[in-house]
Amino acid sequence: MNLILKKYSNGIFLFSSLLFIISVLALGYTTHQKEFLQIFIFASFAFLGYLSLGFLNSPSLKAILIIGLIVRAALIFSFPNLSDDIFRFVWDGHLTANGLNPYGYLPSDIVSQNIPNLNHTLYDEMNSPNYFTIYPPFTQLIFYISTLLDIGPWHGIRLSTVIIKIIFFVAEVFTFIGIVKLLESLHYNKKLVAVYFLNPLVIIEGMGNLHFEILMVNFLVWSIYYLFVRSNIRLGSAFLVFSIASKLLPLMFLPYFLFRLKSNNRIRFFTWVTILLVLIFSPIAFGLDFANFGASIDLYFQKFEFNASIYYLLRYIGKAISGYNLIYYLGPILGIGVVLSIIKKAKKNKKYETIDFINFAFFSFSLYLFTATTVHPWYLIIPILLSVFVPWKFAIIWSFLILISYINYSYSPYYENLWVVAIEYFLVFGFLYYEYRYPSRNLTIR
């Protein structure tokens, strides 16, 4: 088999590259959220190209960078047809541009108040008109920047999309550099960067659909680099805060530093983190809108349900016993359970080193996803990033399987097909067990 691959390596590499690029661009430009068959076909071809490039064909580091940049650059002018979050992004950006605090107003309350650029074109496409925004202040800054060159309601949103994608493109370049630097510091194969940089889900949900996990992982990578490789508490904590300010989820990693840092460094770290968090989140605090922000976060745990695993099993059992949906209790209980498990894991030993933290982060985020009430495809971007460094690769398989959740949007009226969810998690947990049972056979870069 290896002799055959070697003999035809150039042809296989070219075919895999074209298959990968064309399929990802087809997902970005020609598919819509309700077109599941099209999504599934193009995603399947994209992942075939990805597996061939990343795990069989062993392209050079330069080739990985070039292919990853080509497909990302080509997506800059695509509109995020698989997600409608962009409409809320631009809505919040225009609120800020008009001098209004985005945390203080429901779209449904102000859509008819004749505020410039806040019109029914945006409002009618929005998926959360009756909820306060949940996006942290740093992302609000990006939303605001994207509206500065607005020249019309529909053309304006396309321009805002391009501006955000350019920011994402730059962030991805720095993420690539940061991953390679971390791999070098660990004396790992630098080609492992392909696990993240060529992953179709990362590209289509990041550059394609504009989910801010892309910025979150960029700052997280550089935070790990400066905290562990360079031992720079100030810069490392700053990057971690910006990761939190992009998405709140990296907050779950703070217990590691609470229990692992030595006393002086612990004080320095949390002093910097606290100061920067207060400064960045001051638009919420000083605007007296923290209650609104908190209420929207609370709704996430007590109302929203999508593509869950353990939670759905507990919901079924709870409903069989009580006769109604227990999400109001199960969501917070599972959340508290995750927090306690993370704290226990952080206290388990006193190691403070790069790979130990990465393993901790991978465990923490995987546990969170397996117990969450809502698991959208783009939530996997963090575990895909961490899969670059850990032997576990179930997140790679999951990054393909989770895309079948798009089938739910193809139904009219919308409903969630729990058989599809069951198939997804049966395969994910099955591969996880396989990796646990046969660790020497883990999927890896050749």
C-alpha cells in the first residue's frame, strides 16, 4: 500500500487538493441551510480530500499553508448561507454606530423606531429578535468596525461580511503561525497543523459562516504559547482574556491556573486577568445591562436544545418519570457538574506545562460538549484545534458527523430528527471507545 501511494503520490496530492478546495468552495458558495443533500455530498468530498491530504499524503508545511490560505481567501466574498447569525452581528454593529448600547435593547422593541440602518431587512432574517445579545464586547467591536463603511441596507451587510472575513483571514494566518510554534516547542511534527488548518468544518463554519470561535482559538493559541513556552504572564493572560472576550467559553480553563501556578505567579496572572476583564466588559457593567446579558446566557442553559447527547438521554428519562421536559433543572445541573469536574481535574496534580494544560483543556471542553444542551457544528473548532496536540482524534471524525445535524433545517416545519442525533453520537462514542481500547492505532499524520 505504501509503495502504491509513493508511486502515485503527485497525482494523489493534486487530486486530493482539487477535491478538497472545490468541495469546500461549493459548500461556501452554492449551498443553503435547507439543502441538506447538497451539504452532505460536498462535505463528504471535502472530508475525503482532507483525510487524504492530512493523514495519507503528507504534504509539506508550505503546501498545507498554501492550500489552507487559498480556500480561505476564496471564501472572503461568499455570504454565510448556512447561518443567519450575521444579521444579528450587523444589527448590533449598527446599534453601536448609532450610539446605542447593544446590550440594552431588544431588536423587537426598536425595529420600528426609525434608527438609521436598523431596518426590517435585517430584522426579518434575524434568529433572535426577542433575546438580548449574548456576544461579548470584543466581538461587538468587530461588529461595529464592519459597519463603518456601510453604504446601503443589503449591499451594506455584504460589505460587513467581507470586512469580518478579512479580519478572520488575518487571524487564521496568526493561528497557523502559533500552532507551528507550539508544535516546535513540543518537538512534534509541524505537519500536524494540517489537522486544524485543513479541517473543512473549521473553514466552512469559520471563514464561511463567520463564527467567532475562529478569533477565540487564535487568542487561545497565543495565550498557551506565551504562558507556557515563553513564561510571559502578562502577555499570556492578555491573550487569554481576549479569547474570553471573543467567546466566553475559555473561562472554564481558569481553574487550571488557580491550582497549578505558584503563589506569586498566580497573583500576577489573576490580577492581569481581572483588570483586563473589567476593562473589556465595562460596556456591560457601566451600561447597567449586565442583567440583560446574564438573562440571555441563562436562557442558553434553560431553554435552547440542539444536537445534545447525554442531556437528551437524561431528558428522556426525566420526561418518562415526571411527564414533562426537565431542561429548567437539567441544564443548570449539568453545567454545575461540568464546573465541579473541571475543578477536580485542575486540582488533581501540580504539573504546569504546555501539553498538560492542552490535555486539561481538551478534557474540559469535551466534557462540556458531551453534557451541553446545545451543540452546534462550530462548537467543535476548539477540540479540533486541541486535537493537533493530543493523541485523541475522535473530534476529527465528529467534525464530519456533526454536519448531518443540518438535516433538521431541511424539514418544513422545522423539527429535530433524534434518530439522526442517535446515529451521530453512536459513531462518535464508538470511535472514542476504539481510541481508548486501542491507543496505538490512533489516527495520526504520516
